Amino acid sequence: MRKITSMFVAFGIVTVLSLQAQAHELILKPTSFKAAPGSDLAVELQSTHVFIVKEEVEDISKIDAGVFADGKLTKSILNGNDAELRIDFSVKVPEGNSSALIAANKSGDVWCVTPDGWKPGTRKAIEAEGIKVTRASMTDKFTKAIINPSASDKNFATVIGQELEVVPVTNPADAKMGQFFKVKVIHNGQPASTPVFATYDGFVAELENTYAYYTESNSEGIANIKITSPGIWIIRAAVDNLPGVEGEYDARNLRSILTVEVK
Ligand SMILES: [Cu+2]
């Protein structure tokens, strides 16, 4: 009996850890990757467990999003689209013939794992309701997309300063089927070794948290993703279990997703 109980306890822990890894992902999906300089481009911000299928409307009050140019993010007005299960916004495509960056950053909500399931709120707040908290965590999310890639500029490699950032080393204009697409993962301004998952739009639309490719960035932050299909690719880095804040949450996690199109 005791042995069975401890097996159940062990199973419970595994479940909690894997659920924690399954927070939904924040993904930028421009409606086009080629847009005329000076025009308005519609962009979708999706929150999902399935790639790339919109599933949830995030809390717009916690998100900054827009075009990143001249060293700063110009924030767009965000519109929660409940009918389409996504956030809509538009950006003014920068002038000139260089590639352009669109970015979104979301500060995390605290979620607690409890015997009654997941509850939003800090450890203090949930415990004040008389509910036991197994684990409280917060996940901050960063995402970026590159439009108008061109063979003649280096703007695609601009580091915009996200706490966790995936920076292309390969020019997206040169991304090709059957070849490696190289990225650099940067955490707090330093190259970081992290798990790197990648997939493309339409690879698997029936299953959650399913990616086409897995690798890890090395100590220089470099990861190579083998491109196995044309289309929209997402490349995702993750850092888990950063220190928490006493009484608020036990750990903080970071997610960062780069979106590029492969012709
Ligand atoms: Cu979700």
C-alpha cells in the first residue's frame, strides 16, 4: 500500500512538472512577410499549444507589441479578437529596403498548482483562500518576427534586448529547404545554452506541444535548425526555474519564439 502510494506521489510530481512545461506559447504571425515600406501591415498575436493554430486571447494589458526600428519598440494599439481567438494589431512598415522586426513582450501571470488544479494568483493569495499550493510559477514571454528579409542587409540580426531572445545568424532571406538555419540564443545579454524547439505551420495541427525539431544551443548560444519544409517556422528557446519572489511565486520561466518565413 505504501509502495503504491509513493508511486502515485511520484506520478503526481511528474505530471506537475510536465504541465508546468505546457504553458501556452506566444507567437507572432504577420499576415504577410513581404510588405511595402510605409504601408500598414496586419499582425496576429496568437496564444496557443498547437502550431500554429490560434487558441486563446491573451490579456492585452500585459503585452507590449509593435515594430522595432531605430533602437526602439513603437507600441501598436492591441485589439483582443474574441471571435478569432487572437490579438490583432497593425504596424507601419519601416521605410527603406531592409528587413524589419516586429516584437511582442508579455509579463507573466502567476499560476499555482493546487490539489484542485491550476489557479491564477500568487502563492500568498491562493493560500489565503485556504488552498494548499504545490507550486507557484510565473512565465514571461517574448516573441519576434522578421518581415521583408533581403539578401543585402543585416537588420535581421538586430538584438532588441528581450530578456530571452532568439536572434537569427542565418539571414532569413537565405533560409532554404534541406539546409541548416542558424540562430543565437541570448539570455540577459549573454549567449545561453537552452533547449531549442522548432516547427513549421501545418506540421501537426491535431496535437498539443508537438514540434518538428529539437536541438540545444551550445555555450556560444548557437543552435542549428534543419529546415525540412517551406513555410512559416517558429524557433523557441526556454529558460526554466529562475529564482522566485518570496510569497509570490517559487520560480520564474522565460519563453522566446522567433517567427520567420522560409520560401
Ligand atoms: Cu493555454
